[in-house]
Amino acid sequence: MKRKSNLYENIYKMENIQAAFNEVCKNTKNKRKVDNYKQYKCIYISRIYNILKDKSYKVGPYNIFTIYEPKERRIVSQNLQDKIVNHLVSRYILYPALMSCLIPENIASIKDRGTKEGLRLAKLYHQKCKIKYGTYYILKCDISKFFASIDKEILKTKLQKKIKDKDALDIVYKIIDSEENGLGIGNMTSQVLAVFYLNDLDYYIKEDLKIKYYVRYQDDFLLFHESKDYLKKCFLFIQKFLEKEHLVLNRKSRLYKSTNHFIFLGRDVSGKYAKYRTVKRKLKYRKYLYETGKISFSSYLSSHMAYKNFRKKDA
């Protein structure tokens, strides 16, 4: 595939900055901060335009915090100016350069795909394998601490194969290097780059391992096949492949029979949310987080009500 050029100039087009400004303001929860920002909209947009046109952009400091549901994660948040630049880089550099090379079964952080499409594909593959094979097997893999484990130098090498524009690469590298380890969860660029990082793995599984039924959402992916022994071999091949990417599968990665129960994207094989015992365990963990002062009572209460509604849906 031909490398993309003439990308950088698109991020400082005034209409693109205005569109990114409106999108960020719409999606930012702190409305007081947004209102203050909107009062001086022309000033902020002009400042972003000048910084990007002069190629003098520097990534600002992150607001770092931890979430505990569905599991403990380190989250980074930026100020509104950096968020706007992050959106511009994603929309007008990364999307044009990277999206066309992704396979259809890679469904995270991509327009018209996402969780809904992942669940649809998983259900479709279950149906096809049931008709075609009767009994079949699923290899479910999950990468340990994926975002934090992404190797920046490997990622940059991958990007150089897709992007020819030096200015575009320079600003992407600034964003990549602004995080201490791997990529920070919370940035739009991080989502896109993480989707792209495992693109070589997707092609390896589809073309080299000849897995016809495959779906991936970020670091969580499924392989469907009639042979249990072949999927065991695939598991070893994938582990070896990921060593080159400096990634490791976590302990939850394992092989399932078609009749086994397992969770993918928060749903079971039939497409329903977690069963009662799973919900009960999560509520117990949320109670522990509240009692140890890691979450507020309102957060614990919200989780309790949400899981209660999930259980009603499955009833």
C-alpha cells in the first residue's frame, strides 16, 4: 500500500479546527469548563491554528486518575486544547492513513463497527460453525496490560510504513512520547493507534493461520475452528508472534468448547449480559472499593442499580 502524504496541512484548516472544537465541547462532561471555553472560542481556535501552522505544538500535562470497573485501569485526561488537537490528529492524519489497511473483523473505535458489530459477528460465527461443524471450538485471547505494554518504537516503525508526511509523523510522535509507558487510555489517538498496533496480528491469523472466523475488539479476540488441536497450535503461534510485538497473553486466554459458557465484550454466547453469579461478584468488589475509600457512595449506588437492571433483563 502506498504511503500517505500531504496529511499535516489538513489539521490546521479552520473548518476542521471548528468541527473538532464543537465535537470536544459536546462530549466533555465538565460543562462549566466548556462554557468558559466557548466564551473565548475565537481566541482558542486562532491559538490552535497558529500553533499547528507554525508546527510549534507541545503536548500539555495530563490529568491522571484510576478507574476500578470493569477492572483497574490508569486513565489520562487532557485539557480542552490538547483534546482538540488530539481529535484533529486522529481525524485528519491517523484515520486517512490507517483505516483502509484494517480488516473488517477489527471492530474497535471504527465508525459503524464497535461493540454491537463485534457481538453480531461473534453470534454469526457461532451460527455458521454450528451448522457447518456441529461441535466446534473457540480460542479466546486477551492481552495483558495492552495499552501500557505497547512498544513505542515498534509503533513508530509501523507508522513509518503507512505515513510519508514528516510533519504528520512528528506531531503523532509527540503525542506518543508524551506518555511515560505505552499509550494512555483516554486519548482518541491512543484508541486509533491501539487498533492499528495489532493489525499485523490480524493478517497473520487470517492469512497465515487460515482462520476464517475471527473477530477482534482491541486486545480481546476470538478464533473459531472445528479442530481443538489446531487451535491449541494457534495459541502457541500467537504467543510467539506477540513476543515480537513485546506483548503477552494474560491468564484468561484459553480454549472453549462450543457448549461452554464464556464472556465476550461483556456478553455471554447468547448475547445476554453477565449471569447472576458474575454480577454478584462484581457488586461485592464494588462494595470493597467503597469501603476502602477508592470510590464514592454515589458511584457504588449507581453500579448497584445498573447491575440490578441487567439482572432484570436476563430474568
